[in-house]
Amino acid sequence: MMPNLKLPSALFSLIIFLLICPPKVSANFDFNANCLRAYQQIFELKLPAARQLIAAEKKIHPNNSIIPLLENYVDYLYLLTTENKAEFERLEEKKDDRIDQISSDDKSSYYYLYAQAQINLQWALIRGRYGSYLTAAREINRANAQLTENSQKFPGFHLNSMGLGLINAVLGALPDGFLKSTLSTFGLKGNLQSGLNMLDKLAENLPESTFEPFYEEAVFYYAYVLSDVAHSSQAYAKTMKYTTRISDSSLMKAYLRAYVCSRNGHTNEAISILAERPSGPAYQAWPYLEYLMGIAKLNKLDFTAENHFERFLQTNKGVNYIKDSYLHLAWINLLKGTDSGYSAMSNRVKNNGYTYHDRDKQAINEVAAPLPNKDLLKARLLFDGGYYSRAADLLSDFKAEDFRTVKDRAEFHYRYGRVNDALGKDDAALANYQNAINVGRGLKYYYAANAALQMGKIYEMKRNVGKARESFNLAINMGNEEQKNSIENEAKQGLRRLSK
């Protein structure tokens, strides 16, 4: 949806959009050419240019109620890229004024409810990063009601399904806890598959519709749901497919591709994308991308990852991934044979950063555990990077008896299971997972519980419903403390799939 799109040129798309866009748009909900350019700049993450365009529109058409929507988009992506809680608290004060301007405008416009819903949803997504679940739940409930009503009033306004798809997917995959129970008090229940279907249909159909300029936003949400909500095996293929048509000048495209590659074992590709990403003063600064490069490089045992974690820590003004960065620096020191460096970085994990994000919470657990075995740590990193054969070769030199502690023996079986699983060696993986359960049952670590979860997935794939159900239930009932909620949630999703 950017200037170099491979389908119709941006100018042609703009003309078509402005000429054929559904008819009930009030002059005060005027998504005109200037606003559309600002919107496009926002999703390329060229936020400085977007702010200038919005300011110019505000001078010419101060009553245009698309302006507060665009301003909120800028703040939303600014907060996502900075993760700065102080900025979040400063900018959230603008939310009510924006809603007030929009809600005082033309109720006959399909943007009237849609714009309010988008603002509510964006703030809910940001609040969730800081644990403000009660307010987030209220905003999600409000957004869902607004989008549902808007889709009834304007069934031809396809953008309704963007927010509804996201809400359905996220609510359908929520683990048990405060947010889920709070949302249930509003009568809100999601369905992960329904949400995925909505977003997939939108990504397929938007390019051929009058709403083509909104394509990149739809793909942004869809890629997030595939990778982080559904943990879909199709996340890599679909994200790469749907981002192909987005301009290479988009930093958002680079992020989406690098993230999904990093999460799905395409590490060399992730490194290449991050190295070639667009940069310069035109783009919003995004320290997280240095962190992501550090993760990718360390997953291939490239210790120059250290430079990227340090650069992230130097430039980051946000609250997330600080503890996790120090954990990775601790691992680098350990693997380089610098035990004193490991100890120093472990202390920084304990004394720096916050615990809003699951990765930072897990970092605390990691440094509280006994010193990691270097070979098992290497196998873990190689597996995460998609280097399955290298990990298998490393583990094949050992037997469980070679490891001194029960924790390490359980981890050995678990790691070998994950590697054989990834290599398609189902029988070996199942045997490894069963050994991990036998050895690790009763430990607080996640190895046994996650082994049971992965066994369930293998049996599900083999259509052995009885064994799959038994494995998923075992994962739910295991006494682990680490990653308990996420493991239980995935196992419950597996049980729901088996019940269909």
C-alpha cells in the first residue's frame, strides 16, 4: 500500500479509493488525499512526515474528524516502538478528547463508530503491555460493541472485520486469568479460528477492493495473530506471502518479516532482512530491532550478538526486554567461558528492568535456576534458530547419564525431543518427550509439561485422538511453575480442536 506497490500504482489506488469509496462519508469524516498520505506514512513508520501532514490537514480542515483517528494511530505506533511508560501516561490523556470530537460528528458516517472503536482498541492493546487489564477489558468491550453495530449498519465496510477479527482471535486464545475473567463479565467470548478466518479473508480481498490502501494495517494485525496468538505453523508462509506486495520502503514490512523469520527458524533470513532494513531520520527509531538482531545472531551462536543487545540497552527508553537482554548477555559470557561475566549480567537481570513482559519474567526464573549446562544451552539456542541438524549433532554426543543434575537430565531429554520433532522423527521425539516427563515430573521447570504438550501435538497430527487428549490433559495437570499459563492455554486449545 506504499508508493512502490506492485499492483496498481499508489496514485491509481488513491483515485479509485476516493471515487468509489462507499457513499455515506460526511465532509467531517473526510479521508481525503492528504489524510491518506499521512496514513500511508504512519504504516511505513515514517512518523515525522505523518505528523507534518496531519498538522497541515488540521490547519486546512480543523473539523475533519479523521484527524483525531490519525493522531491516535501515530501515538499508538510511537508507543509500540518506544515501549515508554512515561510517554504512555502522557499521551493517554489525549484519548478522551479524540473520542469526544468523533462522537460529536456525523452518526450516518461509517467512520463514526469505526474510528471510535479503533481508538479504543489501540489503547487496550497498549494497556495490556503494562498490566492495566481492567481498563483494557472495558475498551475491548466498547470496541467490540461499536464494530458489531457498525458491521450491521454498513455490511459493505470491510474494515470492520479487521478489529473484529483481532478481538475474536485474541479473546479466543486468552489464557485463564484476570483479563479473561473480566472480559467474560461483559459477556465477551472470542473464537480463535473465526478471528483467523476474518483476517485471512481481509488480507486476500483488500487488494481487489476500494479499501486497498488499508492493506498494510490488516497484514500487521494478521501477522501478529498468526505468530503471537495462534502460534500457527503457517505464520511464516502467510506473513511472507502477504507482505510481498508492501513496499520495501516500509520499516513495518521489514519488522514483520524479520520477526516471523526469527520466530519460525529462518534465522539467516531474519538477519539479512534486519541488516537491509530501511533507516534514517525519516523513520521512527525502534531500538527493539537491535534486540531482535541480537536474538537472531545468538541463535546461530554468533557472539557478535553482544553488540546488538548492548546497543538496544543504550538506546532503549522503554520498559520491556531489559531483563531478557541482560540474560542473553549472561549466556554469551557463559559460552565464552567468562563465568564472572555471567554472574555480573545475572545480577543485572535481577536488579534492572521490569516484569511486564513474559520474557522478562522468564529471565528472572532463568537466573534463579542453577547455572545452565553450556552444551544444553547451545542446543537450545540452535533449536530456536532453526539449526536442527547442528543441534542434533551436538546432542548425539551425550547420554542422559552424562549430566549431573536431575534438571539437566530432564532438559537433555526435552531438548532432544524438540530437535527430533522438528526433524520429523516422530517416534524418537515421542520417546524423548516421555523420558523428559518421567525425569522432570514434579520439578518446577517447564520441560516435562511442555514435553507433554508437544506429545499431544504429535498425536493430534497422527489423528490418535485418545493419546492426544491424554497428553494435553497431562500438560495441564503438571506441577510446573515455569510457563504454566502459556502451556496450559495451548493444551486447552488442543483439547478444543479435538472436540470439534
